Amino acid sequence: MPSYLNTFFFGVYPYIALAVMILGSIIRYDREPYSWRSQSSQFLRKRQLMWGSNLFHIGIIFLFFGHFIGLLTPHSVYELVISAQNKQMLAIIAGSVAGAVCFVGLTLLVHRRLTDPRIRGTSTGMDIAILLILWVQLALGLATVPFSLGHSDGAVMLRLSEWAQRILTFRIDGTAQLVQGIDWPYQVHLILGLTIFLLFPFSRLVHIWSVPLKYLARPGYQVVRTTNAAHPGGQATYSGTADASPKRPIQPAE
């Protein structure tokens, strides 16, 4: 890659992509709050969705935190626990497993969206584009595994970690040169990953910001109310309260 393109893609483009991602998400939430959702198509076709969605989300969560911790943890910190060589081998094994799980799930989702006329008819161009981009990105990530096995000393991993940490701490001088000359799958993987950040606020990926973490710490069961036709007067009953009480009739209002 020519030096001027290398400087742009790995020295300038990261800041463009991150700025658009953050500012675009804020503007969209402010101007189009009703578009802030994942737009589930489960009611159109449940088949394939359970396996595809679950495998994709399980895999992508592991990959996200693996990349986040692996790239942004300073070498001086993790070397107290694990060497660079062992860290790279751990990343190869764990990343391969999580990537394969995610790839299978996403392939099911792509097939479902492209082959079902009803789902494709309710999909926007961005819905299809972001799925295909994610699919290619996963394929590129898996393609880097043989290259990583070819240089198991961890040198490339250290260069990529240093690049990511310099970008986030605004140490611009010489940052792009850290990526110069590394194998092409790594470079394309980085560029496409930054492109996903760039497209983030214009796609359904914005629902990631609203992940319902509060439900993990809620005190009890969700209250569910149904109409009990067998009960005199068709009165409602409820079950699954916070204290797990048995079913009891709810007295009608006087």
C-alpha cells in the first residue's frame, strides 16, 4: 500500500470513523428516536432466527471483548501474567472458536434475510449491506489465523495493540507506520472494521447502545397478566411476581 494511503487509512480514517459514529449516534437519537431499535423480524419467520441470532450474538460478544481487552491492554500490564507469545496463542484459539460460532450464526441470518421474500421486502438497503459487511469482516478475521500462526512471536500483535492505543490517546506521530508492511488481511480487516464504525449510526446497529444491562440485576420475576376465561367474570390472573407468589385472582374494580 502506498505511504499516503497508509497514512490516511491508519492515521486519519480512524478519527473520521469514530467521530461519525459518536456524533451520528447522538444526532439520530435526538432527531429519530423511534428508529432506535433492532427491528426484529421474528413474527415474519421464526425459523433459523433462534439459532442464527443466538450463535451470532454469543460469538460477537466474545469477539468484541477479546479485541477490546487484547488491543487496549498495555503490554506492560498483561506481561505480568502472560507472555506475548502465549497471549497470541490464546487469542488465536479463543478467537477462532468465537469467530466460527459467530460466522455460522451470521451466515444463517444472511441466508434467512436474502431468501425469504417477506423479510427481504421489509429490509432496507442498509440492513442487507451491514449484514454482508459483517459477514466479510468475520471471514477476514478468520483468514488472519494462518498468518498469526506463521509469526507466533507476537510481534504483529504488539504492533497492532500499539497502533490502537496510540489512536485512542491521540499520539499521532508515527502511528500509521506501525501498520505499514503487515500482511494484507490485517490491513483490510482494520479498514473494514473502521468502516463499520462509520456506518454505525445509519444502521440498526445503534441498538447496541441500548443493551438492557439493568435486567441482569432486577430483583425478581417479570409480572405477567393474562385473561383467565375459566375464572368467573373473566377476571385477570397474574403469576411470576417478584416474590414468586402463586397465582391469585385480581379483584375487579368496584
